[in-house]
Amino acid sequence: MNRRTCLAGLLTLHLGIAACPLPAWAQEAGKGKSKEEPAQQQTPSQEKAPEKEKEPQQGKPQNTDLSAEIIRAARAQIGKTVRYDPAYEVLKYPGGDVPLERGVCSDVVIRALRTACGVDLQKEVHEDMAANFSAYPKAWNLKRTDKNIDHRRVLNLRVYLKRKGFAVPAAEPPDYRPGDLITCTVAKTLPHIMIVSDTKGPDGQWLIIHNIGGGAQEENCLVSFPITGHYRWKTPQLSAVKAAGAASTGASKRGKAE
């Protein structure tokens, strides 16, 4: 994807940060709406000492390790998810997914959390939405939950992430960290979600991993769009979600799309 073909008039350059180009569908929608030290020689009585010293270095803060896994799982989708396809599909439940070669922005997050954390957002969002339907958006005039699509909608993910305690308090400057989930709007009104990478661009901003139109990509777009939400998947909440998932019996499979 050529970053120089940005949508004219929608975004400008701020502090030298190039905005991501928008896909055609978004353009149309917008119109309307260290260096390693050498090993030291050890005496026989000291041979096991280095191993004991390495343990705390390997055991980084849990959320750092978790973030690295999320990023790894998201980055693994690059080159495999090559198309943006928002088509509605009937999915198996739980653990449903559209074919890996295609999907939308939320699918990058769903797949990353499923791989890195063993968390099935399809199941988690459905169960929370079924129990708290009134707390979720009514943008689609739905009368009940839909396991095929609810978890793939960014507006629903924002509600779920906030309700489960993953929202990061607003700060100035924003405390963006690798592995964070960021929601924003593109083309003025379209909800979008992306994952903060562990790599920075030339301008010092974290790159992000997302699918905005050309499949999963790692790009310099973190501050290109108006931010609507900031979330961080943390170990305590992860344990709670897993425990809730293990205790749940699940729901029966929907026969066909509504």
C-alpha cells in the first residue's frame, strides 16, 4: 500500500507523520457521511549462578509478555490476510471466523487475542451482550444478539472492552503502549480498530497493525485519525474472562443469518 496516496482533504500531515491511505470503500463512505556482553568464565562453584540470575530477566512483567504475544499474533496475519471484506457470513459458534485471507479491522484483533490469549471474543461478546443487551449500541436496529457479527462490530467491541475494565484513562500525552487496542473513526464516521505495534516509525510514533482496506498491514497511522477509545488487555481481566468462559455452557448455534 502506497502511503503517499492519502485521501486529499480528509487528513493532513502533522509533525511529519504520514497518514494511511484510505481504501475506496472508506473514501466513498466519507463523501456521505544492547549489546550482549561476552560470557564470563565460571568456577565450578559458580556454574549455576547465571541461571538463577536470568530467571527474573526472562520473567518480564506479565502484561509485557502478553502484549508481545498479541503483537506477534497480529503481525503473523500480515501477508496472509490480504483483503478487506466486510461481507456478512454465518459463522460456527464458538470459535467462528471468516477465511484467513480476508476480513475487516476487527478480525485482526479477534484473531490476535484468540491466538495469543486463548480468548474467543465471539463467545465473550455474545454472552455479555445477551446478558446486557440494553448496554450495547442500537445502530443496527437489532432486537436480539447475532453471534455471526456482533463481535466483529467495532462499536460493540468498544462497549465490551470498557465494561470489562480494559479502558485506559485519558492522558496527555496519551500513554500508548505496544499491544494496546485503539479505536478511531476514518472517513469522518466509520469505526475502526487497530493494535499498537512494538516498532516505531521515523517520527518516533508507534506503528500500528490493522486492516484498513488492503489486508493486515503494519503502518504509521497511530495519530492519523480521531481516536475514540484506548484499551489494554491485562492479565487480571484475562484470568477473569477465561474463568467466565470455562464456567459457561455456551449457547446453541444459530441456524441461519438474520
